[in-house]
Amino acid sequence: MDARHGFNLGLYSPAALARTDPDRLIANHVALVRKIAWHVHARVSTALDIEELVQIGMVALIEAARTFEDRGHAAFSTYATVRIRGAMIDALRKQATMCRSALRRRRELNAARAELEGRLGRSATDSELADHMGLPLAALQESLNATRGVRYESIDDVYSDHSIWFADESEDAFERLQSSELRAHLADAIRKLPEREAMVLQLYFVEEMNLEEIGQILGVGAARICQIKKVALGRVRKLLAGWDED
């Protein structure tokens, strides 16, 4: 009897040997996630909290463990490091509200403030920080404003009836009345035009036809239609002169 009949040869196939235990890989590399999270957090400490980075890294670790196949080319820790760090960087890019130069300037300001406050033993004022960095106070404040990024706040918290950002741009009653009066004066002025001139304005501004199309209707060239339109508009301007001074 062949001894091989007592074994499941499928357990020793290349595909089976390449499979790994995802749960074991995850459990063994949780510390790697926190290590990478702290490294990333140290470079952009105000973008995302450390725990947020850890959560992003754990999701990436789980996905890496489920897709990893050990073919002898790379250790799982190397593969997982790339996936975890990449997921964190992608999340930071989505959260980014400033360009790289602004982020670099903010790190410089934070480092200078930390150095000064460590020396003073208390929080430093903007004036003290400006003196420490050898900058005019106005220049420092401009840099601080430029590196604060975008803030997202609830509209309920920032809404104000007196703020220009929430002003109603629709016409008020006076503007509607004035607009209505203008339309009435305009219609009256057009009625006073010669028939051909009135027709050209109607076709051009209301029907939105071009000069060539209007010329085909009236049996003249586009150049002639342009002349008629110019004369008609001149008559209308004269007829409307001073209409709002009545």
C-alpha cells in the first residue's frame, strides 16, 4: 500500500504553503501599527490625532493580512509597513488644507514657540515669539494666519443676520418695482421704433438669433442687420434717457 494514501497532498501544494493565518499576522503586528502612527504623527502632529492614525493603520493591517501570500519574496512586516504607511498618508492628504510650504512654515513656528516656552516656563505671547524669531510682529501674525489652514464649523454656530456672507442677494421690493418700471419703459421705447428696427431687436435679444439668421428672414445681409441693430439701440438709449429721474 502506498504510504502517500494516508496524507492529504493538497496541504502541501504551493498555494496551500503560501497561505498564512491572518489572525496570527494581525495579532503579531499591532505594535507595528502604533509605531508607524507615531512616526507619521510626529511629522504632522496637528492634522490627525494619534488614535485616528492607529485606526486607519489597523484597517490597513487587516487588509494586508487578508491579501498577503508568503512566496518567499518579502516578509509580511515589510509588506504591511508599506500598506499601513500608505493608508495613513492617503488619509492625511484628504485632510490637508494647506500646501507643503505652509505646513513646513507651521512646523518652524511650532518649534520656535516650543523652544521659547521651554525657556520661559509659560505660554509665550505673539510679541515675545516675534522677538525670539527676529521678525516684526505684523510679519509673524501674517505667517500664523497663513498656516492655520481651513476651519470647518457648524453653520448654526457662525450664522448671523448681520453677516455679509449670509446676505440675501435677491431683489427687494424697491428693486423689483424699479426693474418692472424699466421693463415698461423699455417696451414703450421699442414700440416707438420703426417696424424693421423693432423686429431686429426682438429677433436678436428675445429669439436669440444671430445676425446671419435675421438677415435671411429680412432678406438682407448680416452687415446690414448689424447697422440696423446699432441704430435701433441708439434710439432706445435716447428714449430711455432720464426715465428714472421722473
